[in-house]
Amino acid sequence: MIADLHVHTRLSSDTNVGPEQYLEFAKSSGRALGAICFTEHRLFPSDREVGRLYAELAEQFQIAIFKGIEADTDLGHLLLFGVTDEVTRRFDLTARMLKSDSLIEVLHDQGGIAIPAHPFRDSGYGPRLDALLSRHGAALGAIEALNGQNSIEENRRAQDAALKLGLAAVGGSDAHFATAKWFMTTATEFECDLRTVEQLCAEIRAGRARPYVFAGPD
């Protein structure tokens, strides 16, 4: 299954795109996209209306929809998957400069996964990956090695770091607009179909995921 792990909608502060626009674009592209993760900036939507909308869109477009968040931490941005009530109780995910060490450990203990986003672009994670891995071990099991808005060099450095350190490498478009420049550029390929966010976390932790580059339009 191909899943885009890094997409922003109008719930983020820097885009006006609705979730349905991404799904319509994916359908019209004719290219395979089995799952999409909406990772809003500093927002993990928990209200029933958003859940209802995502369920309806998933059924309409026959695509799995997962919720994550792009959290703002003291070292840069972290993609969080598997956020639980305990995580939201202990952290104000709408805040800036969250303590990355605590967030990584607590999310791991809750069965989720924290993934440094674009670690070599506007981020303090990339230069510190060795130290962070020594400190957190399995709790820091993956990095975003392919980001659709990165430069070639930024992605190369991330991919090299993942290989050197034995981290799972994932990809995401970092889409803010439902256009060919922004969306369905890069993603993550999983060995199985994903049905829950818990399964997504487990597959990444097990290393059964790899960055994926979409072929250009015919």
C-alpha cells in the first residue's frame, strides 16, 4: 500500500485546502494511493465532526484516512502517529517548543511513533540524530527521509542518515495544496494494507516501510 504520511488541510494555519480536494486529485491522477495521513500543524482534531467527515470521505473515495499531527518541538517538527488520550493529557499539542525528549518517550510508551519531519531542513533533529538515537533507542525508530518539499540535498542527507543509523525511512509530500507540485510527489510504501493507525505505527517500527516516489503523469 502507498500512503502519504504528511498532508495539511485547512485545519492548519497555512493552507485553505479541504481534505476532499486531495482525494479528488488522487482519484483523477489514476495513480495508486491507498492511505493518507492528515498531519495538521499543532492540531490533533478530536471532535466528532472531523471523525465523521473522514469516515465519509474514506468510504466515498475508498481510501484509508488517518489522523496525525505535526508537532512543534524544541528541536523542530515531529510527525506524531498513534496519539492517545494520555498523550493529549500530558502535552498541549497546540503549543510551540514542546520538549522533544519527553514527547518521543511518552508516545513510544503509548504505542505510537514520533518521526522527525524534514530533519535536515529547518530542523535541529538532523545534526543530533546520533545523540538522540543513543538516548532514546527504539523510541526514535524512523525519520522522514523523503519530503516532497525538500531540496535534493536535504533528502539525500536524510536518506544517508537513515541508512547509517539503521532507522526506518519514510516519505511524505508535505502537501499544502492539491496540485502536482505539492501532492502525490513522494510517499511511503508499506508491505501490507493499513486499516488502523496502530497498524501503521507497528509497520514502521518493524521496518516494513520505505520511501516511495510517484511516477510522473503519462
